[in-house]
Amino acid sequence: MRLQTKAIHTGVDKDTSYNSVMTPIYQTSTFRFEDIGRTKGYDYTRTANPTRKALEENITALEGGAGAIAVATGMSAIATTLHLFKSGDHIVCTHDCYGGTDRILRTYEELFNLQVSYVNLQDPGNLRSALRPNTRGVWIETPSNPLLNILDINALADIAREHKALAIVDNTFLTPVNQRPFELGADVIVHSTTKYLNGHSDVVGGAVVARESGLADRLQYLCNALGQGASPFDCWLVLRGIKTLIPRMQMHELNARRVAEFLQGHPRVRHVYYPGFATHPHHAVACKQQSGFGGMVSFELDAGLEGVNRVLRGVKIFALAESLGGVESLIDHPQSMTHASMDPALRAAAGITESTIRLSVGLEDIEDLIDDLRTALTI
């Protein structure tokens, strides 16, 4: 089956009693045993649940992996993945990662002696320089949040493999529709399913997908041991959202390009971050490893914080909010919102300033979105 068919049909056929076309919500904590030591495959929802299993099968098929876990939030996905490592292990993380990623890495440094180096991985040679004898993981976020820098997954994964380290890719921004990390050498893929996979801003969730079965089994063990599994209803919502993933991603990209082109020509905009532009410094890498450029656009306003606040207050269709990937358009100020928890020095090194604005471009009429931004930029 091709991707669109997999999105609609994988994991669906679970109801042998009534043959429902949609996956049922198995909203139960407990399953009755057939006999002592014998079940129908499930005993307790923390360990496994048919609705969660359906979503895990679906995401596994979309990413082309060996197995997946569906967990409670995107941060649960990151936390569970970090439990693949032990005290004293070293992880190299892209220096312009999501603020929540930096926060949990710093927490694990403090609590569990996990060693972390933040490195500009836009040059793969920097990874070689950062490797240590105890390096066990490379955390790759591409496109980065919020500046949309592109990392060469294949080059970084090759270096990680030479060193026997796991290459972990956060694929939240592009989804398997626009980026296939396993085909580029990644070992683990992380998602916030809250975002594009669900696409309707009505659930929080996460997923971790493994390329190899042994790693998939380990992640399933960790998910159960840590109690990170997503609820049946939340899994059902994400599974429902995935059915329209491909057409939504196509529309997000069409609208995002138009918004980026409008902003690029506006006199109050100093710089636009959008990998779809040929002038983007990593455009060639993006074209090599992506099949689309996604629905995110960031820009630098030619003004300080007071001017930024006027824009944030001036929009009417773009909602001032921290998430992304829903059908509705959102506007975010990373320095004070999504990346406020990030170490200030790291945030400055990444290039996130008080003038940086991030847009999650939704599926509204494009002319309405441009008119909304035009009005806000003239206030």
C-alpha cells in the first residue's frame, strides 16, 4: 500500500464482533482473562490496549519502522527515548533544539548524570569533533524549531553509526509525508502527535518509532515500566487525524509558501526563515532529503519587543498560542513562549531573538491569512 492508503487503513480492522469501519475506542483499564495465564492478548491498559496498538501499527507503517510506542505527550516521547541511555552516557544535541528538549536534557544531566553537548550540526564535521568515547546518541531536530535550519540526516546518521551511537530524529515538523528519516539512516524517530499527525488541536500525545525490532521491544518495555502509554481515547483521536494527514500537509505547505513570499516582500520584515526558498542556506539539503517544506514559517521583525507585541496583538485570525500543526493558524513569540525555558545563552547562540516570530500556517483561506498579517504589520 502507498502512504495515503496506509494512513487510512493501517491499524483499523480491530472489531471482529461487529466489523466497524472505524477502530473502536477500548476505553477500559482491565481485560478479563480467558483462563489462568491465558488472555486474548491484553490484560491491563498501561501495558497495552487495542486502540493504542492500532495507532502504533499505523505510525510504524507510515514511518517504515519495526515498531512504535504511543505515549501521553511529545515530552513523554522524548523522556522515554532518553531512558535508552544510562548514567554517564554522552548525547550530542543540535544547538537550536526545541526549548522543552533542552529543559529535559538539562534535568537529566542534573538528576542522572547524562552528559549533553549542544553542537551546531548544520556542519556534520562538528559532530565528529564533539564525539567522545562515551557518546551513545545524536539528537537531530530538522527542520529546527523555530529557525527552520536543516540538518543532513544521512551524513549525521553515518557518523553516529561509525561511533555505534543512536541517530534520533525529531520528525514532528515534516511527518512521514515530507521526510523519511529511516531511509536516511536514522535509528529512532520521535513525534509530538499533538501537532501535524493529529492536526486538530484537541489532544496531546507523542510517539517513538524504532527501525529495528530489538530497539522497538526495548521501547515497549520502557513505555510500560514508566507508565507513559497514551490513553485509548487520545490514541483514537490521533488515529482519526492521521486519515487526513496527506491532504492537510499539502494544504499547509501551499499556504505557508504564500505567507513566506508575502513576508519576504514586506518592508517591516528583516528576514524570513523558510527552507522552500532557494536563498535559504540549506535549501539544497532540504531538497535532497525532503519531499516538501512543511507548514512552518518564522521571521525577524525589523523592530524590538514593543513592535513585536503590536503584531502579536494585531492579528485576528492567527491565534497567539504555543502549539503548531493544527488546521488553525497560530502565531508564537519563541523567546517568551515556546523557548522561554531554554538556557538563555543557548537561545542566544541559536539565534533566537526578541524579534523572532514563529507562524504555524493553517488551512484557512490564504487571502484572509495574508490580509490578517498585513493589517497587523501596519499597526
